Amino acid sequence: MALAYTLPDHLPLWQRMLFAIPLLGRISKEIAYGAEENFIYALASLVCLWGCSILLFGIPGLYLPAVALVPLIFILLIAISRG
């Protein structure tokens, strides 16, 4: 199978571990090394998945993904404040 992008010869350990995860690794590899519009497509698919969870589960499908992202936002705020 031919890839539309070329990977560097030596990847860091965290990237090799991330790229080894079946579905998430493929998506992150396409975002990191693929075409530039892949980020927009991945973002649109995440928004669509969130919308599907709202349709399927109702109000918990709306607020549970947002609650799950709270630790990420805390880490981001701490990283921004530390400079």
C-alpha cells in the first residue's frame, strides 16, 4: 500500500506508540504528516460524532464529552500561564 506522505526515518517513542493504535493512530498520522486539509476533516468528523452522541444519548451526550475535556483544558491553562 502506498502512502500519500513520507514519514521521517526515526520517530520519537511517543509518536510510534500513538501511531500503533489502530484507528486513532491512522487519524493522527494523517493529521501530522498528510495534507493540510486533513486537520479540518478530522475536526469536522469529531463535531459530527459529538452531534451523533447528542442525537443518540440526549443531554448526557452533550455535556459528558465537554466534562471529559476539563483536565485537558486545565493542563492547557497551566501551560499557557507558565509561559
